[in-house]
Amino acid sequence: MQQILNILLRYKNFLIYISLLFFSIFFLSKRSFFHRSFINQLSLGLSGSIHLIKERTINYFDLIEKNKILRTENEKLKIYELIYQNQLLESSDTINFPFKTIGAKILKNSYTNTRNYLILDKGFKDGIYSEMGVISNDGLIGIINETTENFSSAISILHKDIKLNVKFKKNLSFGSLLWEGESPNKMRLVDIATINPVSIGDTIVTGGMSAYFPEGIPVGRVKSFINKPSENYYDIDIELFSNITQKKYAYIIENKTRKEIKDLENNE
Amino acid sequence: MNKTIKYIFQFFLLILIQVFVLNNINLFGYLNPYVYILFLISYQFNNNLSETIFLGFLLGISLDLISQSAGAHTIACLTISFLRPYFAIFALRLKFSELPKNLISKDTRLLNKIGFLFLMVFIHHFILFFIIFLDPRSIFLILKNTFFTTLFSIIVIWPILTLLETKND
């Protein structure tokens, strides 16, 4: 207390000056409209910037919550995108679109091995079962392999043994997409018969032949192709649209009709 | 006691002269010397800075109230009354404790006196015009007005100051 008093006494003159200055400014603002509006502008600018800083800080701490909200919203929107892409190819029934998306976070993602796996933060508690497709915001990621209560592992499309059913957007000729273990954005398209015309830059979309992915998700484009005279099939190099190595979030696709399809396949 | 009466007399006389005579000069259309700060220039240096600040404030606000100006004089006078000792030690190259009680005297060197006078007048006028215009874009106008008015004020203040000079006792 004594110290505070000492400090007050020491800076007495300065404090007197400041208080009188404030009074003068108040006096000034009372007497002159011009000065009042200037002071108002100044205080508005000050309080505005203070609130901006506050808002930004709060926003920063809010990010996790906001991210969650955005992800659930994206999950809903993704289904519409899938429907739209599906409709581009053929007029299908919107209401009976059999796919549903579940948002998930990628916990681990490998791409340096020849057989790559991912771990996602959703398990059978969230309705995830094996053989569900996994897509990202702009391409394919993989297929669910195993699930535990809270987690699931997925086979990446960057896996030597996986074959994906894809087709050309322009003429619906279909083939299989596989990865030969080179770079994570390069895949090989095989089984396209040479009777189909192919040109560089053609877009490849998912085919509807598998129950994993809905039809029409853009996958990549033709980078180069070889037409060997002795064979009836092309060797096509595909450049993927999405960069799987940088994905943080994924959508797991649930096919509501998968069980029926599976049963049929088993009956054969 | 005698001194106090002298200061009170000076205080009111300067305000009256300022309001009724000097504010109506309008040399070249806009120049008015602000001589009333002579009070703050010639006021004694005692160790009571608070008193000086209050007097500066009173001087400014009286002028503002009488001459119907907004409040620029109050802020300008208040500020120079607060900064007065710093101007003095800067102009006279002295320490706080060495400041003479009466700065405006025959014992003070001419150059130091002019330095102190210039600082007081210039800073006062600058703050005054700055608050009157209060617009960063008219900074040249503010500086021009400050410069010419400072010149005019010093020309008027200097002879009066010489007359007021006393021997330091």
C-alpha cells in the first residue's frame, strides 16, 4: 500500500496532467461537433480493432468445434456430389441412391510400401464394416479392410493387389485400375480393348461394377498410353486427380444395397 | 504575497488582452499572435509542478470559455505547462535541481532564453493548430500556420519579456 502511494506521489504531476488532459478532451468533444465526430471515429476504430482481436482469438480456440461442424456438413454435401456425378453418366434415381457417407479422420496413412494401409478413426460402433469404400474430397482412397470398435483399417488404392473397376467418362469403356508401386499419383489402367479410342487427357471415373464406390467419381486422367501391336489391350498410364499422401479427412461410403449384391454373388 | 498578486494580475490581464485585442488582429487574414502564454513562460520555477499544471489548465480553459473556441487552447496550455521544466532543462543545459527560480532574468544567457521561448511557443502553437485542424491530410497547413504564428508571437512576446526581466535574487 505504502509503495503504491509512493508511486502515485512520484508520478503525481504526470497523473494530474493526464487526468486534466482527459478532461480537456472531454471538454473539447462537448463543445465542437467536428472534434466530437473525430473522437467518436477514433474510439470506434479502437473498439472495432479490439473486438476483431477478441473475435480472432475466440475463433482460434473454436477451431476444433468449427471443424467438426464443417465435417458433418461436408458429409451431407458429399452425398449430393456423388449423386450429381452419378447423374452425369446416366439418369439414375436420386431418392433411391443407395450410398451414404460417413466422415472419418485419417490417423495413419502410408504410401511408401508396395502394400499400403490406412487407419481411420471410425469403427463398427459408427456402422463401419469391411469392404466399404473410402473416398476423399476429390478422389478415391481405399477400401475398408478390418474394423474394431472405434477404428478401422483400409487398404489404400496404392496397394499392389487391389484392382479397381473404372471407366472412361466419354465412352463408358471400362477396365481395371491398379498400382504398380511407383509414385503415389500414378496408376496403370489395363483391360481397355484397342477397339476403344483413347486420347491423352481423357478422364477416368469409377465404374459401377463394384459395390464399393458409386459410379462416376472422377479418379484421374490419361497421361500416356501404349498400343502394342501384338496385343488387343492398351497399356495406359493414369495420373490421379487427388494427392492421397496429403489427405487428413475421408468419407467412408456405405452401400445400402451391398448385402443384396453380396448374396447374389455368393449364390452364383 | 506581493508576487501572487502580481501573477494573478498578469493572468487576467493577458487573457483580456488576448481575447479583446490580439485575437482580432488577423494579420494577412489569419495570423494572430498568442501572447497569453507569456504567463507560462515568465511564471516562476518553484518545485511545485502540479500548481503550474493547474495554472496552465486554468489559463487555457479560461481563454477557451471567453473566446468561444472549442478546447484547443486548454490542451495546448496544459501540455506546455507540464513540459515546461523539461524545455527549461533542455534549453539551459541544466539539471532539474539547478533551475533558477526565475528563468526570465538578466542572469540567463540570451541564447538559452530564446531557446526556451521558442520551444514553449512552437510546441504550444503546434498542438493548438493540430487540434484545431485535427486532420492528418492538412499537416502542411498546420505546419505553415504554426511556423508563421510562432514567428509573430515571438516578435510580440520578446519585447514584453525584456520589460518584465528582473534581476535574479
